[in-house]
Amino acid sequence: MAAKLQGFDFWRSTLKGARFVVAPMVDQSELAWRLLSRRHGAQLCYTPMLHAQVFVRDGNYRKDNLYNEVCPEDRPLITQFCANDPEVFVQAALLAQDYCDAIDLNLGCPQMIAKRGRYGVFLQDEWELLEKMIKLANEKLSVPITCKIRVFKEMDKTVRYAQMLEKAGCQLLTVHGRTKDQKGAVTGIASWEHIQAVRKAVNIPVFANGNIQHLSDVECCIKETGVQGVMSAEGNLHNPALFEGCSPPVWELAEEYLDVVRQYPPCTLSYVRAHLFKLWHHTLQIHQDLREELAKVKTLEGLAEVSRQLRLRCEEEIAKGEEVGQKQANGLPFPHWICQPYVRPPPKEIVPNGKESEVKKTVCHKRALEDSDGPADTLSKNKQKKKARNPNKNFYPEQKPKYIKCEQCGNPKGNKCVFNLCRACCKKKAYKEVADCPSHGLRFKTKAEKQKTEKGNGGLVEESRAEEETENHPLPNTHTEQLKCLNTERDSF
């Protein structure tokens, strides 16, 4: 077996010196989108973040998220996992390594689901665990191990963090220049200074992530930080031709994406819908009726039809010469039908008199983050509807009861399960032992006893019928008597 390439050799040879990189995005960097991005300048793509524990135990999850998406045009490719157990991480990586060029450990996800699951950026203070995970993976895998991180506020701590990961065996490091708390309405600007400091402190390739909306940003970032490549997430979703340095009409890329989806099924419909919402973001602010229609349709062709209607409306506006007016009305650099980034507005500023700052009055007010440490003051519109249907529904994780884990897989167990297991594990055990679990609605023992009873009753019925037949038509005792009976029956016809 050939020696595993490391560091810059891995970047130059296996990754072909990739500079333009599409980020791993949950439910958004699937095969069809990766292929579209590669057609328009992307040189390296990541899979969506996959859950290592689920990947190990669920064969369908492996097929749907990696095995079924194998495509010669989709290389080089890095598979990303979230994990917090060295053994589980390595098991998942071993199952995935033949389908990609490297395995990436997600240490950057800041969402509440990552906090609950103890992965992503919420592992950034557990250096001993991370060192063990990366070291073991580096020893066991036939492909390199890479990491994607967020920065600490303290630059020196960020540098020491990166050096620790390199020493453990990380062969390529992606640095998102934002901290754990920079998300949602308080996302803010990514620190290229932190990225530059990491690049100077390590001897492995570094990718930068953050503040990338145009090709000029990519060039500026490489110049300022000295990184080997630049990764884009939000910018790529709003303009997959970002790395080409062009901003085509939205419908061109929307139609091309839909063609790729038809060519490389299966693709979950929700992924396609989400991509169209991103591509048509600015136009849908104007044509709200089609925004609602895009959310309702249930088929791929239905989504394509809504996209076609949006194109027709845009072409009507172009024919009427409304480009300039649309740009001024929306405050956009281009007309709304041109692919361009969405800049998240900052939260309102509060002046000492308690009133809203005059400068920020035009900025839409963002509701409180629902994944913050405390409960949010308001709920999203979707959750408000759910609350109206079910007033007792609780949306705050910290107020929900703590679930006891299943003894076998770690998922929440059934509250009254006789085996103290989750339903999936309980079903296997109950089937094997022919037992009942009323809590999970499993009745293997009851059904077995019922079948046994029915079988026993069926045997008694057959015996009684036979006895009745014998009484009415007694069987001959000898062979001679049997012949006489046959002759008598024959003569009677």
C-alpha cells in the first residue's frame, strides 16, 4: 500500500492545489449542488456534516448520504463528520474512507443541536479528547485527517489550539474566523487577523472561511492571510458562480441546478427547495405570492414551474426597463434577479435614552436567538402556529425533562419500557426473547400464545370432525369388507 500523503504533499497532489472550496453545509452541499459548483469554478467540495454514530449504525444513512452519491466528477471530495468519541469517529471514517479523499472533523458548528450533542465548536475546550480523536484517526485511516475550527477571542489561544491539532495529526486546517458566539443576528465580521496568525504558526495547509461574497474577496483574503485556499458557504449558496467571478441571472443557475438534480437522483426535495429559496432570495422579497407557492409545491416539476414563473416576471420587468428602479428600491448592487450575496442586517443599536438609533431605524429587528443559553423572549412564526395548535407545547430545551439514555445505543429510552431501551433496541430484544413491551406497543408473546391457542383449537376441531365421520360411515375392518363396500358403491351408480 502506498504511503499516505501528508500536509502540503496531500494538498498539492490529492487536492490538486485547490484554492476555491465549497464548505460542508448540512442539507445543502449534496451531490447535485457540488457538481453545479464545480462546473462554475469550485475546485474542492465537502460533503454535508454527517453524524458519526448514526453513520456507523445505520446502513441506509450511509447509502443516502455518501455511498449513493459516488460520482467520478465529484472529486476531490472530503467527507466531514461530527463526533465526540474517538472509537466511533474512527469506525465511521473507516466506513467512508474509500469514497473520498480525506476525512474532516467538524469543530466549528455553533448551533444549539451541536451543543446538545456535544460536538462541533462545543468541543473546542476539550483538547485532550480532540488530540486523542485525531491521533487515533491519523494512525488508523488510509486517507488524511483534516479539521474545521472556529477561533477563540484570544489570538494566542487560537494559535496554540491550531498547533495542538497539527501535532495530533491534522494534515489540513480550515479556520472560520468567527468565535463560537458569532452566529445568527450577531454573526459580525470574521477575523482574518486570527486566520493569518494561525497560518504563520503551523506547517500544514490552511483554508480561510468567512467574509467571502465575491471573487475579489477570495483574492483579497489569500493576499492578506497567506492561506492556501478559501472556503465559501453563504456566498456559494446565493451565487454558485462566485469562484468564476461572475453574477449571472438567477434563472440560469436555477435551471442548470434542476437539470443536474434530474440527472443525478435521488435528491431530497427539501434540499432543492432550500436551494431555490436561496437563489431567488431577493426576488421572493418582492413576489411574495410565489414565495408561498414555492413553499407549498410537493414535486420537483412543481418547484421548476415556480422558478419558471419567477423568471417570466423578471423578464417582464426587464422588458419594461425597471432595472434601475429595482436596484434603488432594494438597496442592492444589482437588480434582484442577478445572483448576489445576501448581507444579514445587524441588530438595532440602542441609544442611552432607550430609543432606537436614528441610523439603524431602517434595519429590520431580529428576534432573540432561540439557541442562546436562556429562553428566547419570542418565538418564530412557525413555532407560534404550533403553540396555537398545542398550548402545552414546550420549545425551550432547558425546561424539558431530561431523558434517560437507552442502555444499548444511547438514544432516549421509553419512559415505561420493560427493558429500559429505546423502541428500536426494545423491538429487537422483545422479538428475540418473544416478550411483550406495552410501552412500545410490542406484543410478540401475546401473538405467539394466541397462535398457539388457535392451532390447538384447530386440532380439536379436526379430531371431532373425524370422529363424526367415523360414526356415520364406519370404516371396514378387513380388506375383503373394503372390496365389498367398493363393489356396492359401484353397483349403486
